[in-house]
Amino acid sequence: MKSAPGEIFGFLGHNGAGKTTTVNILTTLLEPTAGTALVNGFDIIKDSLTVRRIIGYLPENVEFYDALTLMENLTFFAKLSGLSKPGQRIREVLKWLDFTGHENQKLATFSKGMRQRVGIAQAILHEPSLLFLDEPTSGLDPAGVKILRDTVIRLNQELGMTIFMNTHLLAEVTKTCSSIGVLRAGRLIYQDSLARTLEKFPSEDSLEDIYLKIDAQTA
Amino acid sequence: MKTIFIVAKHELKTAGRERLSQALLLIFLGMVLISAVIGWAAHSTVMNVYNETLRQTGRHLANPFAGASPLDPVKNSVIYVVLIGALLAIIAGVSSSVRDRRAGVIDILFSRPVKIRDYLAGKLLGIQCWLGFILLAAMTLSWISVWVVTSHKLSLGDTVALLGFFSLAWVFLLPFSALGLIAGAKTRHEANALLIPILFWVIITFIIPQLGTAENPSALLNPVPARVASTGLLFRANRLLLQPLSVTEHFKHVSGVILHLPDTGPSSVLFDLLVLALAAIAGLAALALVNRASLRSPLYE
């Protein structure tokens, strides 16, 4: 599997296919039992600390310290990312995300959608070149899904971030991704750009049908 | 190194906001205060009886507190450190790792350039700073209480002795903080995270010293001042293998020596200090064995 710089890569697969495990390996949270992987040319095992410096990560169930305020939470993660005086940068990011006015609010009062935006904020504070999103729309209401989708597109187009997104919401993939990969039982069974994929399967009405066809062909 | 301080500072901030930590701080300081009140009441009662006896008999009698250490009123603090302090350290350690696991921030934390050892060292440093703050407050209260009880300020030497005792207490609590952190990081159930270190604490605080008492059965039956060690393989094995594990007894003994308390027993201070140092090193070594996988594993209530 190879993902090109500057693209939004949709990583698809059934539940249990190994999508989250793959992201955990690429974000250096898990060590692979076999094989190798490079992130921006850095080995995930030998150069794990370097890899972590250049990536951002939003896990599926994003949670924070509820007893702390938004500013305190973000300051902690920013400092861990190497920003020594992160106040200015945090304000910039929150403004960019159109999420100002909550800085001194405790996270305990935040909704799922708000937490997801905090998750995005912590992931991009250190200006990573590659962002991993694991099921980012999971549990969000339609308005939250739209905000997140728009944010992902802006991160890619305005900030030039490469985005690797785990999802099984194929409608979202159609709207946001430039290329896709399909994982089945831990193996990559398909990878191509979204445009070419749609061309390859002209008889199928939607990406959902294409996905099911690819899955059936390799079963 | 920088990460350690970032995590330690964060630990202090989050622990300070938790009601459990605040309650434990109040309990510990409350006990120190109560100890001062009890010390004051006991001192006053004995002195009232002594003065009344002097007045009624007109004879010169020895002052019952004449030979006592000026630090005698704070002797209960030794027990409070062993009982409440150790529990407090365990709870602070468990809460610290469980907090991060429950909050679900572990994956975000370790997607940052953070080494597991720096993270754990920062956590331990934060907890120890928190405990250090509590002990410093307890020391200040003790110093004031001695002043109130005896109507005399402690001399510089006694103040240093008091500082020495609370510093020793800080070292004594370190393996308990580490134990709490380890249990909170490795167990799958929150209840076990607290039960396992408490069981360990009960063993080294109560069970092993009880076996030591059994070694001197004559002391239980009659007030023989000198401890007569029993002979026999079982007692020798107990003395050689189990007694060094009784960290709390070694702490109590050194504390007694530092505070100039009477009847501190025959054990060697050097050996006591060695046991305490080894306990602290063992705690740190065990903490170094915690890995990311256990921190990332699910935690059930």
C-alpha cells in the first residue's frame, strides 16, 4: 500500500478487517509482527519518534481530561508535541477551526461533536504533514459529520496536509477522498484513485456497490 | 527530560483538581492536627496531675517529660505515614494511571514523541511532588503543634530532625506510589487496580511484622525489656528472609531514631536505610517494566 503526498486516502474495509490495527501500526502505537512501513520515508520502528513528530492522529473514540479546560488540554498535548509556548498557536488553530469562545470551558461540558473538533485541534497543533483519522465521523450527528468533512477538505486544500482516513461511511469517502484502499482480513485487496475506480466500474451506481463488488471478487 | 517535567506538571494539575486527592490531603492534615490536639491534651493532663501532686505533697518529683524528646508529641505522625500516607501514595498512583486509561488519552499521548519511560517517570515525579507538598504541610503543622503543646519553639537541631523524618517519609512513600502506578497501568479492572497494591501493603505492614512478633513470643507473655530471639530453623528463616521485607518496620525504626523516641529497638539503622533504599529502587525498576500495551489495554469498572 502506498499513499501519495497531498491526497486524502480513504481506507475502507469491513469491521474487523484490520483498519484500526493498520493505523495503530503506522502511528507507531503498535509494533508490526512482520513487515515494514515507512511514513514520509521514516521507518516506523527505527525512527518511531521522528514519525510521531511529523504525524497527527485522531483516534476513533477521542477523549480528553474532563476536569481540565480546553486550553489546558491543548497546552498539554502541544507541549508534548514540542511547542514550548503554545498559547498563540492554540489560538490560531482554534480560530482556523472556527472554534473560539470555549477556551476556558471544561471538557466535561463538551458534546461529541465539540470533542471531535478538539481532537482535530490537538492533532494539527504541531503542523504535521500527515494526519491519521480513525473513523472520524463515528457517533456524530449529520451537522457534526458535515463540519468534520469540511474541516478535512480544508486541512488538505488550505494547509496541504496528506490525510489517511479510516472509514466505512462510503458516502463520505465519495465526498472527501481522492484515492481509496480496501482492506480485507488484514490484506490490501484494492487501491486506486477514486476517479479511476469510478471509471473502472461504470455499471455500478455508487461507491457502495463498487466496494461490495471488489469485496465479492476477492472473497 | 523535558517530557518528564511536562507530564509531572500536568499530573500535579489534574491530581489537584480531583476530589479524591483533595479529600486525602485533608484527611492526612486533619490526622496530624488531631495528633497535635491529642498530644496537647495528654501533655496537659499529665502536667496538671504532676503540678497538683507537687502542690499537695510539697515534695520534689521528677518531671515526667524531663527525659522526653522535644519531638515526642509528633510520634504519631510515624504511624500516620505508614497507615494513611502509604495508602494515599497507592491511591494517588492508581488514580494517576487509571485516569489516563479511563479518559482514553493514551493513544493520543503515545502518538506524540513521548517515550513510555519519560511518561511514567513524569507521572511518578508529579505524584511525589504532590506527596512532598502534603508532607511539607504536615511538617509545618507538626512544628507549630509542638510549639503549642510544649510552649517552646523547636531548636534548629530538632527542626532538622523533623525535616529528616518527613524526607525519609517521602522516600518511604515512593515505592507505594510506584506500586499504585503499576497496578493502575497493568490491571484490567479498576477494583483490582486498588485491591492488589492494598493487599501488598497489608502484607508488608501487618502480616510480616506479626510474624516478627511471633519470633519473640516471650515479649508477648511478659514485659521482658530485652528482646530474646527464638532459635530454630523457622524463626531463623523468618528473620533472614521475611523481616527485611517489612519495609514499614524499618521505616518506623529509623523514624524513631531520627525523632529521638525511646524504645526504638535493636535493629541497625544502616540496614534499615538499605532496606528503604532497596524498596525505592525495586519500585522504580518495576515501574520501568510497564509497557505501552498494558496502558492501552481496555479498563473495565
